[in-house]
Amino acid sequence: MLVEIVLFIAVTALVAYIVIQFIPVKSSGGSFYNLSVPKDIQNTKIPWDNRPSSLRFAIYVNEAPRTLAKVDCISTNTSFAPSCDNYTFKACMCEGVNCSRCDMTDSAGSYLSKLLSIGNSLEFWASGYTSQNDKPYVPAILKIKTASDTSQYYMESVSLPAIPLQVWTVITIVKEGRRFDVYYGAKLVATSLCSYVPVQPNASDNLAIGNKHWKGQIGLITGLSGRQTSGDVEKDVVSIVNTRGIPFAIENLPLTFTMPSMSVCPSGNCSQLPTVKPLNPFTAYSSSFS
């Protein structure tokens, strides 16, 4: 009987160890959306004003539109376009407060697609994908509305790396004054200082997400008011995704524990030791994304 009690305690301790080691603590997950369905999200209360603030979201691109031709520079009606000399996007001067001349095309034939925006104060654009030798020079861009005063607006930008395909990527945009830092995961991928002061959104501006030419998911959208350091970004990323980069909120581990009712003699015979099969060291995990 003593042997069976010791064995039961050992098995219980092993189960507790497995639970602690392999089932992570989940943070509040938030909502996830179909990337191919454009949507306005109202009442998000995301702080994005003249104070230091940040915007974080996670994106999974299953399929991106194909760019049919190499894009070195853009020849369109917009004044917001990269220079054909060095491919940099210079600040586009609006006509006073009217920035329509700095709009970008968002269609099946455009190499850049808008995936997230807060009015036209902040816009996140990404390019489609081609072969390795035929990729756009600017694979993603952050478009920012700024102003020199209340009567003259501009559209500026921060060039970014491409979003990896079929991998969850947490993107954090940190704004402090005229400075923008952009993180993919916990890695700082771009930092830029705008020429003018960023313009805060109108009270009626909603957060818009999605693009019908893209397939995947987008979610975990949240904002934070106040200065955020690289250490803060890293802590936030660790709290929402596991070591494989998958958000805890959608992680699916098919692991179920069933505790049998215990008697004084678990084996049913206190005069004999129970028959214990060796543990299978191989456990298969599976996950799927829609």
C-alpha cells in the first residue's frame, strides 16, 4: 500500500510538471479578424494623439497578391511616390489641409496595399510578393500625416521590411514626438524622425483593417498611451505569443488530463504492485489556421 501511495504521488507530481512546462499562461487575447474582409472597428479607444503612444497588432499573411512587374519607382498620378534615383519616399506637401494629391492607389494593380489605418493620420501599407529577383525595393511602408502648422499638412513615411509569409508577426509602432520606432516582434526594424509634427486623428476616425486582395488574419490590436521602450515591447510580445510566435489566444494544444477516482488501493489489490506501462516520450502537437 505504501508503494502505491508513493507511486500515486510521483505520477501526480509528473502531471503537474508537464502542465507547468508545456501549457503557457495565456494573456487576454482580444479579437481576430479575417484579413481579406475590410472592416472599420469603432469605439476602439486606441490612444493616438500628441502624447507619446504606441499601436500594436499581430498579423498572419497566408497569401499576398502577386506583383506582376518589378517595381523600382512608381509612375502614377499621386505625388506620394518614391524617387526613381534612390527609391526614397520624400515628404509630400498637401494642398493646405487637403492631402488628396498624396493619396496612394489601393487596387489589384497596385504593388502596395493598405492593411491598417487610423483615418489618414497613420496608414500601414505592404507590397505583394514576386520572385526573389523581382521584389519591390520598398516592401512595406508606414505613412504618416504631419503638419508644419494648422494650415499646412504633409504626408511622410517610414520604409519597413516585408511581412513574412505564413508566420505570425507582432508589429509595434511607437511614437514619441516626431520620432517613430517600428518593431517586428521584439526586434527594432526601423526608426525615423519626421520633418514635421504628426497630426492626431479626428474624433470620428475609426481604425480600419483588412484588404480584399490579401488572405490571413489580423488581431491583438491595442494601443498604449505613454512612452514605451524596447524592453517594454519585448515584455508585451512575450505576454501574447509563445516561443513559436503563435498567439496564446488562438493556440490549440490538444492536451486533456482525466484524473480517475482513487481508492485506498488504486490497483485493486493491496498485496501486489500495480502494472505500470512506460510513458511514451513522443507527443504530437498540431495546429491549424483559417
